[in-house]
Amino acid sequence: MAGLTTLPSFGGPNSAKAPQTSPSLIKPHERRFPARGPLACGYVTSVRTCALQVHTAHTPQSLAACVRRYGGLILFESAGSWAGPGRFSFVAAAPQQVFRSRGACCEVISEGSARVTFGNPWRVLDRLLDRHDLAEEADLPFPAGFCAGFWGYELRRFIEPRLRPHPVADLDFPDCWLGFHDSLVVFDHETGGAWIISTGVQPDGSRSPGRLAQRLDFWRRLLRAPPSPPQSCVLPDTPPQPEAMNRQAFMDRVRQAQCYIRQGDIYQVNLAQRWVVRPGLESWNLYQALSRRSPAPYAAFLEGDDFALASASPELFLRLDGLTVRTRPIKGTRARGADPAEDAAFAAALRASAKERAELTMITDLLRNDLGKVCAYGSVRVPELMRLETFSHVQHLVSTVEGRLRAGVTHLQALEACFPGGSITGAPKFRAMQIIDELEPVGRGPFTGCLGYLGFNRQSQLAMTIRTAFCRPEATWYYAGAGIVADSDSEAEHAETLAKARGFLDCLDNRGAGAESFALAGLTSRRFKEEDKARTWSFT
């Protein structure tokens, strides 16, 4: 995997070798970006940030492939609906600064040197973000630079100190990994164009016109060049193996969770199982395969020094626009039908399921409470409850909860108040997390944390780290979970995890037989067919 490098320098803005850049593009300008208006102008400089509109033959994936060699690649790619936040995809690379943490050990890497401090990672990150506050750029409908990466599940311990690390934390991933990017490329799916954003922000928070110009011209040269022909991304025909839990063990843990529910400890809990492929898969090939088989509204690819995350997440954790905050929890799952009539029948059964509706209602209420910690009194509301949304392999019920942050609350503080998400833990959240630690035989690592960005201009978006492959050279891991309530059927919950993992598992079955192992009828009847299980994958 690519190591971190700096972007190539073309010289300072006055260098004889520097690209010729119009001074009006790199100096403060009186024109402001039209607040939420159409992106009609060719360029806008908002105070000291340049937003240059370009036309390019590149796609988000082709540009990401070009800059992967510079290290620290971030790709946030929207598939499906292009309404609202789904209108934009983002590419960034070679972060000027990297923050990563393991337990209380926090590292800040900048210009080739690392500074280590010990403390609460949330507080260390707070101080770093304070230097990158570009509130004057709030009119931009996308981030003017961002801190982007993943917040792993174990960061919960620094929010709730009574929680202990999972005894089997066997994934060699940081608890948190974030790159600070002063420039990025925005793809506008509505207009078909792209925007280069360059801020000139340096690690200490100061602004450099020379840096702004250098980054601007680096991206412009890349976008003007024709994309390279697509490379083959065939993956090995290697069935992943269940790790630490087989089918029967998972079903036993479902029944154990139901004992806690009957005792009154919890109302609902999310339990997951894990698959592994050894040696590790080529992460970029895997992401491309996932994006074709499981297009998702919050897809992402992130690459660090020796790890990568390839995500097809369908779930928005938090969308923050200034003081407005929104979350969209998912609960309730059915497979897609083989034809429109069967698809509609599955959807009707999902909507009518008392179990699925109760599960989503509980989690919606939990998230109302989480947002209430940081929102103005009376501003939290639920504009959508039980909306049906369809994806490539499954259908879900989704709610929307939104509110208005209190004055002075930062986006990081809002994230901390809601972390980890209720839809992937349970209710009540604290006790559910204790039970997860007891029943799941291995730690979650980055799984069920969040993946996304905090924009320097208070435009932020974070997705749940689900439907995500975690890649290292020695292995690739994939988790899938199910929500357990009092009347759950253990066999059906196991089948639900398989349906959620289907996009990943199909990527590794070049014969096309992977779909057979998740027969749609298995989820329709809420039963998993033994013969389907045995035909393709060895899960037990």
C-alpha cells in the first residue's frame, strides 16, 4: 500500500517553473460563493479559499487511482440518488498532517516528523481542529478542506470510561486515523463538472498563498490529463471463512442476548460475526468490485500506510451543515426480490413487521436523546419515520432525526455525543455495549465506528462503518450484524447477516455462484436454507 508523500512542487507562485495561474484565482476576492445557489460561476474565491470549476473526463475512481501513489488517499463516492448531499463525491490525497491514536497514545505526523502525546484522543483532536476553523467559508455547499478518515469503535472508551477494551483486540488497526487535507477535488454529479478546492491552510492554521497555488495547479494538471484505461480488478476466487463464530455459535449468542432482554437489561442489541480472507486482498481492486456489486450512497475508500478500508456503507450517521445536524438510522432488513412483484411483496412484509418497526422506533428514540445532548431545546424532531429504502441486495426501514446545535457546539462535539451510533449498538446503549463485549468473541476494531469528514468550514458528513472490508497485507476482514429483540428468530438473524455480507462475498466468487448461497426465499420465510449454505460457502 502507498506510503505518505508530499504532492510534487511546481515551484512558488513567482518561480519561472511555476504554472501560470491567474492572480485573481489566488487572492482574496470580493465575490462570495452563492449560498446554496447554482454552481454557475467558473471560479469563486471566498475570502482566501479558491474554488475553481473545471471540466474533466475523469471520474472519482479514475482520479483516485491517479493520486493513490501519493499516499493517504481518501475517496468519498456517492452512488444512487444525487439529491442533497449525494450530489457530490470527493477525492483527496497526501494529507499535510495525519492524526492517529491507539488507546491513549496519540500521534500527530506532519512534514515527516511525529509528535506523540498521551491523553483522551477526542481532546487532542479538538485542539488540532481549532487551528483549522474556516467558518468564513460557510457558504460553500461542500467542505473547504477537511479532516477525513475513520473513528473506530474503541473510541467509545474515552466517552464512557466504565467500558473496558475487548479482551481479543486482534485487528492491527489504529483506533482512529485522520488526514488533514487543505485541498480536494469535488465531483458534482448534477452538472457533470468538478471543482478544485484549495485553501492554503498549513498545519499550524496559517494560510499560504504559495501553497494554495501549488495545490490548485497540481489538481488542475491531473484533471486536464486523460484518464488511464481501467485496469483489471479480478479478485481471487477464495471463499472467506467465518472467524471465531460458526453458524451455531452465532445463533447461541442470539439466544443469550434474548435472556438479557427478558431480564430487563436491554431492549435491543446488535450482534455481529466476522469473515476473513488470507492473505489480504488487493484493497483497490476490492473497492472497485464492491462499488459495482453494491453501489451505496456513502461509499468510501481510505488508504493508510499499511491498511485500507473499502466501504459500501448505506447508512448516514451524521450530516452537519453549520448548526443543522441530521442522522438517519437503519433498522429492519429484507432481501431484494427476484422480480418487481416479489420485491414489492418483500417490502410490504418489511413495513408490516411489528418486530422491525419496534426495533427502528427504539433506535430512533435513542438518537433523539443523543442529539438532545447537543441541540437547542425543542429543536430535535423526526421528519421521517419508517421510510422504505432499497439497495442492491437488501431493503431497509430508515428514519430521519434532525435538530439545531446549540451555539458553541462544534461538529466534533456533536459526533462525540452520538458516538458510537445507536443502530449498531442497542438500547440502552451503555448496557448494550457491555453485552456486545461479552457475547462477541473478537473486538470490532474500526467496524461500527464511523467513516467520513469534518469540514473546516462546518460542512461535515459521517457514515456508519458497516458493509466495509478492512484490509491489511496478511488478511482482509469483513463484519455483518443483526439487531436482536425479544421475538427474534436466531436462524433468521443469522440469515440477515449473510444477506448484508452478500455484496462482499459475491466479489470473491468469480463463478457467480455466490448469489445462490443467499437464496432470496431464505429471507422471505425468515429461514436460512441448509442446502444453500452447504452448496457454496463453508460457514460451519
